[in-house]
Amino acid sequence: MTAEAPLAPARAVGTGHVRVEGRDKVTGAARYAGEVPFDGLVHGWLVSSTVARGRIRDIEADAVLAMPGVLCVLDHRNAPPLKTDYVGMLGTGPDPTCAVFQNDRVPHFGWPVALVVAETSEQAREAAESLVVHYEEDPHDVAFTEEHPGAHPSDGHMPAVTDKGDLAAELAASAVVVDATYTTPEEHHHPMEPHAATARWEGDRLEVVDSNQGATWVVSELSNLFGLDPASVRVRSEHVGGGFGSKGVRAHQVAAVMASKVMGRPVRVVMTRRQMFTLAGHRSPTIQRVRLGADADGRLRALDHRSLSRTSTVFEFVEPSAGVARVMYDAAAHRTENRVVPLDVPTPTWMRAPGEAPGSFALEAALDELAHACGVDPVELRLRNDPELGPVSGLPFAGRNLRACFEEGARRFGWDRRDPRPGVRREGRLLLGTGTAAASFGAGAAPSTAAITAEPDGRFTVRISAADIGTGARTALTLVAADALDVPVERVQVRLGDSAFGPAMIAGGSMGTRSWAWAVMAAARELRDRLVPGAVIPAEGVTARSDTTAAIAALAQKERHSFGAQFAEVAVDTATGEVRVRRMLGVFAAGRIVNPLTARGQLTGGMIWGISMALHEEAGRDAASGGPVGADLAGYHVATHADVPRVEAHWVADDDPEDPVGIKGIGEIGIVGAAAAVANAVWHATGVRHRTLPIRPDRILAGGPDA
């Protein structure tokens, strides 16, 4: 077929489209990692420690090896060695939780101590649950307190401390001072699809079919851990049933690769829901102290946000909750600090809006307290303190349309009809209140590659190692490619989730679609330059490739973020302590919206998670055993349909003429500030400030702050 002249502009971006893979998913044609068939497949089942600290004294493997179907028991005595002295793709070494079966040490409850491999998953599970492990148990420490002697500043993926101005002097000169401590609990991000991986070796080449948030990332980590040439490792992850930050490189992938090497057969390892509570990461609890000093009109003179989070004893992960203050508000004296305390617990990890979600609760609740103390409307207070430059960086913002978000949100929500007095609106025994909060999340981009092939039949195939973790990325990239190629959407097919397509950014940090779209647009431009109207396209097609490394490096240095304004109305039952969110509204400035249909789902999904964070989510840890309490979806409460009211998400124009892509990312901005808006509404309803999440009925009935 000959190359055709461009059609009329497709203009797919900005119009709502159903998911291109939707039919495959609802009919079962889309296969997830635990469903892909392999010849000769065997199954591995992880065995987890039952002590929180100590050493393995003995493993009684012989009895298990005699059980039906059991092929192997892999542990620290016979497992292949791993390399851990490297810097990974994300700029850190591996979480040593991945370096399983390397020694007899047990650093936390639920640590993987063995893998049982059998012909069927049922046989593997029965044998794993029968395996007897003897330990030398040591005293453990899981108590997370502000006074812990091991607490220290830690950089993580941002500097631990920022400091400017004379904090003590500005606080002393302030007409109004707020000084309060806010706490959030351990939280978990369990996708519907459990973590699953199948590994198969063919000589020195390794193939892994996995559920992950970036095939390039998994290739990088596995090749480093096993000392392999990255070109000899292929990772496929076509369909992913959710990730939220939890689906990086975990113990199950490494164990599957090890076992497959030992067995010479494909090995599949799937985490149980209970195992996910210890091996899939979580959000650390936080203790945050916020001090604000302001003039009588609410203009900030001093801002001090200090956060303490918890990490494990084997890998230092920081929940950077104080980081949100480095973007949102400025003051003459401005200090932020992120500290951690190492305990005998599993390593935390990235969880939707890491840092911003808990940090915005503390900061935005403190702003609400300041507004009340100054007698200033909460929306107006935030607008009075809306900075023109980055409070810490001093860089200009590449668009900061927070004012537009608040103005549009206030109009839609009917904020002007709000009585500012707390505890005055009633419906029988129900107290009613409204609250608001601001939101921000970074809009970065990372180098990615893409390839587009013009096929002889007039279609176009896009290949990119992107990860669609349920966000609609496959559909968004289809729309972007269609517009960039100037062809109808129906002529574009996007293939993703395969490391063979070349390196690309992970699905994380709200950077995925922005990074991938950039690469797709660049490849499309190259392809259009190469296609000559009327020329015959060969049977193998015509392919153009892109690499955005240089273009991203040349991007002007600016503060790049999405922004938003959250509004909530609650009803508080004074008899039962029950809090119901009646309605919630979010208005966002998030760049160019590619697909309004899936974008609205992303934003409202984040807002609903904020409701869950404010009222429900809380993981307990048993002081005696060091293990999780209620480690399942019955014991870990999340918002369900009955808890979710009318939730609306809208957006305002947010164009940056200097940005070649214009997409900012929407995966995380929806949760930021959402819990604070609900908590502020509870204060407005009751007159009682709850600084500890979740706001449970017993805390409402206790009737005092910090209950």
C-alpha cells in the first residue's frame, strides 16, 4: 500500500474515549501475569517468618520434600547468590527485601525465609504451610514514637532539610501562631490483582512475565541482582490490575527467577493477600509538627513543617511529608525537615502521592486552623499566601493556576453561602460542615524511547515499554499518536509492557503519560518526515524511533506541578460518631487533559481514596509479635460504595506554551488535600479539631482533639 496524504486533523486528544482494551478485559481475553500459560510450569510458594527479629536456626525441609508434588525447598542454604552493590534505575540500591535467601537474618515479621516449589499451586501452598522453621528470636522494636532515640534526618529522594530566614524571630513577631502536631497511621495500597511473576530461563537468557509498573525498571533491577547483561533479560507486563506504587521489584520476582534457574523449568510465584501486607510495601505512619506564624490578616511570616516517618532496619525509605510545604506556601522564615526512625518492620515504599498525601493533611489542616484564628475565610487565606516563585527553589512556576481552581471550585460548591462559625448547622442529631484544602503534585518527565511503524495496510503500530496499570495509559497514548500522525484513532494500535521495545519511564510519580507521550510524539514527527505521499510501504513497514533524553535535558528549569482545590461537605452523627461525606468537589489545573473520560476516573478515584484515608484506613501492628493486625481486606477498612457520595472532578485551562507536551499527569493529584478537606469539614461541623487520622466514630464520641 502507498503512503496516504494526511487526513483532516483527527483531534482525538481532549475528547472522551472508552478504553481500547476494555472489551478484552470484560470478556476475559486480557491475560494478567498469573494467567499466562507456560509449558512445564511449576509453582512456588513463599514461606514467611513468624518472628520479628532474629536468625534462622534450622529449616526442616526433608519432611516437606517428601510431600506429593514437591520439587524443591529454596532457602539461604542453597539459593543462588545475588549482587547488591549497585545503584539502580531510580538512583538507589535495591531494597534488600528483594535480596532474599542470602543469609539467616530475619529483620521483620513476614520476611521470606524459604520458597517451596511444587507441581501445582495447591501442593506448593500445603507444603509451605507445613514447613517447620526454627529461630533464635531477638527482642524487637516496632514502637513508633516522636521521642525514639534512633530518629534522624534523611534525604530520600529530596534533601532532608531546607531552611531560610530566622524562624524564631518571625514566630515571635507574628500576630497569630499555630503550633500543632498531626498524625497519620500505617496505610496499605493493595491492587485488586495480587503481585505475580513467572520466570523462565533459556540458557543464559531470562524471560519474566510480571505484574509491574515498568518493565525497564524490572530489567534493570534483575540484571543487577543476578549479574546479567540487561540485553539478555526480557520482561513482559501487558495488563496490570493496579499498582499505586507497590509493583516495583519485590521478593516474589527474585524468588521466581532463582527457582527457575535451579529447576530448569518456568516457575510462577504469586503473593497472597496476607503476604502483601508485609512484602508489597506500605505507607509509613507519620508524626508531623507544623508551626505557622502570620500577621493579623493571615499573611505568613513563618512556616515550619517537620515530619517523622518509619523505615525498616534493612533499607532506609523516607515518606517525605514535609516536602509539600516546599511548593505550596512561602514565608520569610521557611523550614522543612523529613526524619526517619528505623524499626523492626517491613520497608515502606512509594504509595499514591508519597509525601504529598499525608503532608497535605497536616499542612492544610494547619492552614485551616490559622484561617479560623485570623478570622479569614479559608479560601481567601490560601490565595493571600499563593507564591509567585518556588518557596525553596526560587524558580518560576510553569503555570500555577491554584487561584483559578479555588475560584471555580468555590463557585461550583456554593462556598459563598457557608457560615464560617463551627457547629451551627444541624439536621436533627446530625451536625453539618464544609471544608476545603489545596493540592499540588509534581509534573516531571523522564527520558523514554518509542517506535512507530507505518504498516502496509495503512495502520500504525506504536511500541513503547510503558505500563498501563489500570489508568487508561494505553488509550491515552492511542489518542496522542493519532493526533501526532494526523490519522483516525482506529488506525492506531499501541503495544506496551514489553522491555524489548526499549527503555521507558515507569508508571509512577504522575510522570508516565507525560514521558511516554513525549516519546510517541517525537517518533510520529520523525515518521511523518520519512513518509512520502504516494510511496509504496514495504512489507516490513516503515519504522521511526525516538529518544527524548536530550529534549528533556534541554527543558527550562522551572517549578512544574499540577494544582487543585478540594471541597467537602460532611454530616456527623452525634449519637453514633459516624461521619458521612455528603458531597465532594475537586477542581484541578493539570495541563492538557488527554482523555476526559479516564481522567475524571483518575481524579475522582484519588478523591475517594482521600475519603478513605480521612475516615477508614488504618493498619495496626501488634507490639508482641511485631506483625500486622487484620492483614486482609476484612480487617483493613477502605471506603466502599456506601461511603462514597456524589464526587465531582473538574479542571481549568492550564496551558504552558513553552512545554512541548503540555501534559502534567493526574494519577496522584486527586488524593492530595482530599483527607484535609474532609477533616476540615469535620471541624466545621463539630467545632472539634481532629489531628489524628482516621477520624473514627470512637474519636468523634470522645469529643476532644487528638482523640
